[in-house]
Amino acid sequence: MKRSFWKMHGAGNDYIYFDCLETPLEDPSSVSVKLSDRHRSVGGDGIVLILPGDRADARMRMFNADGSEGKMCGNAIRCVGKFLRDVKGIRKDSYTIETGAGIKTLVLTETDASGEALSFRVDMGAPEFAPEKIPALFAGERVVAHPLTVGEETYRVTCLSMGNPHCVVFCEDPDRIPLETLGPRFENHPAFPGRVNTEFVSVTGKNELKMRVWERGSGETLACGTGACAAAVAAVLNGCCGENEDILVRLRGGDLTVRYTGTAVFMTGPAAFAFTGEAEL
């Protein structure tokens, strides 16, 4: 059976999108493993299903390249908004999307001359700091600059959930981190029973961060929306950036702007089409 797909990305964080508003997709976990292969198939960081929403404009399910399902993806949800506007013709200034981490609201922030969406601001909600809810096996109410031994090195980590678990590590230069070996060690560390996304971050200016990310289930990706949010929140908690101020997060695939108000996180970034096609499933 053939199914049409849309390849889209937010700052290089690329997924394969399926229109499931009327026709469901069987066994999405296996489909994600097959199609995410960058050498033998379409290639991507995973797949995203766009489904009817019970309490919102639409519902999103995302699956990582290894077939595991994630609750939230900040870059993917912006692309869902672009799909609704530019493919389905639902021309609105804001959209509500159901996710595994609750209902998120997107606000259109930029269009081109024809009215097609270029970027959205996402209300990502409140970060979760309680270790048992991240989940992370640390004592106390918050994990901020806490020592964690990984391999033979000890790192200061700040942990939180943005609908999925994150471990933020501040360093001098993320480009010098041996991410291919260190990323899996963090992802599968016993301190994180559900595995973890890990952000290696340096402060490069006033309210400006540089970041590389290792995503659980996908490996290194060019960008991670929830990871950028986690990095910005961690920077505020560690006194590196200002609360309720725009923080520019520079990733390998592009830039995202994050604002942490102290109670909620807002992220602004691009959404773009790459190509469309058909896949034999």
C-alpha cells in the first residue's frame, strides 16, 4: 500500500508527516523505523501523524527513528501548524494541537507574500522540575547544577521536563564534545529510568546560547525544540540568562527564540516544507 507523505523540518529537525485526519496509519512504530533510515529510505528524525483532535484543531503523534513514541516535539508541532494552514487550507492565526504532553497553542508569527506560514510561536507550558516527574533519580525538589558521573567524568547537570525529559550540561564549546560516544552514555544512564535527551550548551553572549543535542531514540539532531526550551530554562536557573527575556538558542540547524516567564515557556521558530512523495508501506 502506498501513502503520501510530507517531509518537513523546523530548523533542520526533520520528520516525515502523514495526513491521518481521515485515514489512520497502521503500525506507526515500524513505519518510523523503516522510513527514517537516511541511506535506504526517505530519511528523517522520525515520523509524525496528524490526526483529528477531540478537544483541539488537530492531534499529533510523533515517533522517533528507533520506533519509540515521544510525547512532545517543539519543532514538529510548528510544522503541524504549517500543514493545517498551507496544505489543508485552514487559514487561522492560531491553532490548538493535542499532544502526549497536553494541548499546545500555536500562534502564527510570520508569513510570506502569498500568506503561507514561515514561523510560529508555541506556548510550551510550564517546565516540570520535580525529579520523580521528569523522571530522574535525584533527591530534592530540583536538579540544578547537580554532579553526575558519566563514565570517568563528573558533570554538573540541570534536569527538567518539557513534556519529555532533559538533562542540560553547560560546557565551554559544544562542538568539542564527543557526542557520538557521550550522548548514548547520558541517554542510557541509570539516573534516567525513561532515558533522557541531553543538551550540551555554552553561553556565547547576553541571552544567547549555543547548543548541540542528543535526542533519545534519534541520536544527534540538528535541532530540538523542547531541548532549546530546556536549555533556556536551565540558563535562567543557573543565572546565565534573564527571566522573561528573549533568549536566542543557536543550533546546528538554525536558531530558535525562547522566553521563560518563570511560570511558562514560549518558543518561536521556523517551519518549512522539504518535499512530498509516496512511500510503499
